[in-house]
Amino acid sequence: MSEKQLIVLTVNDAEYELLVEPRWTLLDVLRHEVGLTGTHVGCEHGVCGACTILVDGEPVRACLMYAVQAEGYEIRTVEALGTPEQPNDLQQAFSEHHGLQCGFCTPGFLMLAEGFLAQEPAPTREGIREAMSANLCRCTGYQTIVDAIEETAARRRGEASGPVAEPLDPGKETVG
């Protein structure tokens, strides 16, 4: 068995001093050592995106990064966005547009979208679809996720105050 290493992780603006095995993934450490279970375990191969978090503002698959590699970086998980009682604007838009159904992929999509909107505050629908195609959802058909992100971007730019819902056209609005 490997010797454990002492690391300090900065997660959601809090520091955690942890004794970890070098082989432990950041996903496992976040869930089992830090206690933040919003980051979901999906495929464990970096394909599905359920474990997407932000590392120094960039979307990262937590299942593909070792915890020891994350020392010295700012880590944000879905718990940093808001609470059920006070969701942030993106979470609220996902709810208003029904951008979630079973909810399993939602934390990964929220973190991917947060990172994307930080880099691209005025995205096109095509740009949103392309960015979100990195994560998998088996329930929504992606249309509602694109709508929620588009509305959030417009609101953050001060260009929208209400829903930006469009009629559904399933033939045009799929991602993937």
C-alpha cells in the first residue's frame, strides 16, 4: 500500500488539510474526505462529465485528476453556487427551464456552464450547444439546458429580466 501524503486543498474558499494516498482521485477525496457529495460519480473514465468541477476557473473532470495534483489550486464544486433555499442565477434558470430531470448530470452541467460563461459571457446558442456537448445527459434532450444557459448569459449581461424561452424544435436543438 502507498504511503499517505499530507496535502492542503482549497475547496470553495475553505482549506482542508488531508492525509491521502497518491492514487486517490480528486473526485473520491471531495466526496469521501471533504464530504462534498454534489460532485457525482459517473463513468469514472472522464467521458460523462458528471464529476465536472472548476479548478482555477477551468472545467475539469474530477475523476481524472489525482487529489495530490490539485494542491495549490482553487477548486470549486457545485456546493459553491448556491443552496436549495437560495440558488444562484444559473441554478434558478435550470429550474425555470426544466434543465434537469433526474438530476444526476446536473451538477456537472452547472459547473461546466459556470466555467464556460466565465470565458464566454456572450455565447451563441451554437457555442453553448458545442460546449455542453462535453457532458452527457440521458433525460433532457439538452434543449432546456441550452435555454437556461442562454438566459443566464443574457441576465448576467443585463440584457434580459425574464425567461428567454423559445418554442421547442427537437430537430434543431440537440447537442452531441
